[in-house]
Amino acid sequence: MKRNLKVLYLLMVIMMLGTSFPNFANAMTEINEFSDMNQIENEVNKYVVSEGKEVKFNMEQAILDGQSDFILSIGENINTINSAYKNTVSTSNDVMMIPELSLPIWGNWCGPGHGGGQPKDLLDYSCMLHDKDYAKYGYFDCGSDRRLIANINLHYKNMGAVEKGVALAVKAYFQAQMLVNRC
């Protein structure tokens, strides 16, 4: 009988923890800048949505799901990048997004309409190459975006913690944008 009471008491404590801390299990497996890149990308991609030509991160759902601050910061960066691309221009049979303003995202080169000077780090260097590609091939050129993503993948392990978060946001944004642009 005493054993049954102990088991019952333990079950009640577990249930109370579950109702008091609904994200208790998530806290045990919180994704952060030290997590595996594929694991981080899988979590981020759950919340990346396309609306017309725009790519957004569903912040409300990520918060409701109890996502880590690291995942939420990547989402904020995705939404910041998206907000800079509001103007559209019509070409022969397509509508293309162009930068609305110069918006620094990271370093001297990362961000729509933002670029110049020496790259500050590996992500900034990748953004510089991407900007130079865009100058040569045009905004949202599929090859330019593929090369940016490849450079991020190549240099990711050598990036700093905060740099990794921004790099993953840039990567997620352009991967989704490539789908929107039918690359």
C-alpha cells in the first residue's frame, strides 16, 4: 500500500510539473548555437512560410510551441530580411522583388542594399560575394543564392556563435526564396 501511495504521489508531482511548465520537455532539449546545424535548420524550417513573393517566419507559432530564444532570434532575422524586400518590379512575364531600403543585417555586406568595406568575418565575406554576384546577375539570381548557401555551409563550423544564428537566418531565407522563385 505504501508503495502505491509513493507511485501515486510521484505521478501527481509529474502531472503538476507538466501543467505548470508546459515546455518542460523542450527545456531539456533546447536548441542553441551549439546544436547540430541540421537540427537547427529542421526546427527553423517548421516556421518558414511563403506568402506570394515574401518569405516569413511564423513567430507566433514558434513562441506557442516553446521554441528556444536561439530559434526565435533566427526567426527575427528572417523577418527583418523579408521586411527589406517590399517593392516589386515587373519584368516581361514575372514580378521580381527589389530592396526597399539599405538594411544592414550583419557586418559590412549582409543586408539588402548594404555593402562596402572589408568583410568582418566569414558570413560577411559570403555576403560580399553574394552582393557581387547580384550586381553581375541581378537580384534573386538562383545561382547567386546557391553559391551563398554553399559558402555558409562551407564556413559554418568556423563561425562564431552569434554569427551562426544570423548565417542560418540568411540561409533559411534564401532557400525559401529560391522555392518562391522556382529555382
